[in-house]
Amino acid sequence: MKTIDLNADMGESFGDWRMGNDEALLDIVTSANIACGFHAGDPDVMARTMAQAVKKGVGLGAHPGFADLQGFGRRRISLPEASLQNLVQYQLGAAQAMAKAAGGNLRHFKLHGALANMASEDAEMARACYGAALEIDPDLVLVVIAATAQQQAAEALGCRWAGEVFADRGYNDDATLRDRSLKGAVISDPDEAAGRVVAMVESGMILSHSGQKIPARIDTVCLHGDGKTALATARSVRAALQAAGIELRRF
């Protein structure tokens, strides 16, 4: 039987400002990528999200991004390699501490937003980020955008990694994500997203916006927590995978 992990980015609220419905998503996903305070989140939000995930048996992951609260980590920032590595290690350390305090264990690591997109295009940048994380914990599972420079970097490092596809995002022909300003970059229809996910998981192929089929190792599917149809999409994807006989299991 085919198996797949479902992950979601969460813990992205900040103070009294709320983003997404983490508690409901935690009943759907098997892994949680929790914001570390730079692009979103704060200590209280991290603590609450970690505790909820542990209670529901959902795997804990760090989700570091650029220091860009106003831009939600989606603005590209150029940093020296040393600063990039420090940024990663600082956020990973916070996530490890909060996971331990919540009675859990941090098991995976996934880059966020513009940091992730840049690393999907640049293997050296990806390797700098991943190498910094692995210095802290060599047993981390790196969640990489499948068939991109992120995967190349993880393979070169010889570490544990999981190939990721996105339920609600459109793809370029090189398996990178389409810029959010372009047509087809965001898929808001829950049924369309569910159908695409089942097709990708069953075929082992990423479906690009132009119709290209890109071979990929698919271990996990990302369900974003933000957006008006995010929760409906998450539920639709989970139901469609189960209806197709695909077992949901943490990677």
C-alpha cells in the first residue's frame, strides 16, 4: 500500500493577530512545520502549537524563514553565508527548546517562503542552510521541495530527507514553485487541489502549470494553513488520498 505524509505550516499567528486554524489542521495532518518567530509566530504561539501537536501525535518540525514579519517571509533577502547559517541555527535552537518544553521531540526541518524558494533554485544556498541545521542535529529529516536544488543539496550531504509536493501551489517546468503574482500560482479550489495531489502521489510525477510531468520522489504533501479555503482544501486532500487507498503516515 502506498503511504504519504501530510504536513502543514503553522504557528504563524503573532500576539493577538491570528493566522489560520492550527487546531483544526492538527486533526488532518501527520506533520507540523512550526514557525520560529522570524517570519511569523512568537514564544507563546510556538508553545501552544507545539503542545497541541504533541497531544495529537503530530510530528514536530522547525520552519525557519527570513526575519521579515511584515512581509511574512515572502520577500527575498540577500545575506552572507555566515549570517544565513546563524539565522537557521538561531531559529532551529528555539524550536528544539520549545518542542522539549512541550514534551515532544523536533524531528524535521523545512525552510519557509522566500528562503525556501531561493534555496530551491540555488544548491549552494540550500547546502549552507541544511549544513547549518545538521550541525545542530545530524538526525533531522530535511523536508525538501522535490526535484529541485534543495533535493540536490540534501543528497550531496548524505542526510535523511523527505521529498515534498504542494497541494495548493502551481509549478514551473523545473519543479520550482510559480511566483505568487503569476496566473496559476495558487490553487484555491479544494477539489482541484485534491485531484492534483492524488495524481502526483499515484504517478510519482509533479504536474507543472504548462502540463509537463516531472519525475519526483514524493514523501509528503504540504497543506498551507493560510488562505480562505485552506481548511477545506486540507480536508478534501486527506479524504481523496484515503479514497484512493493511500495510507496517511508520518514520514
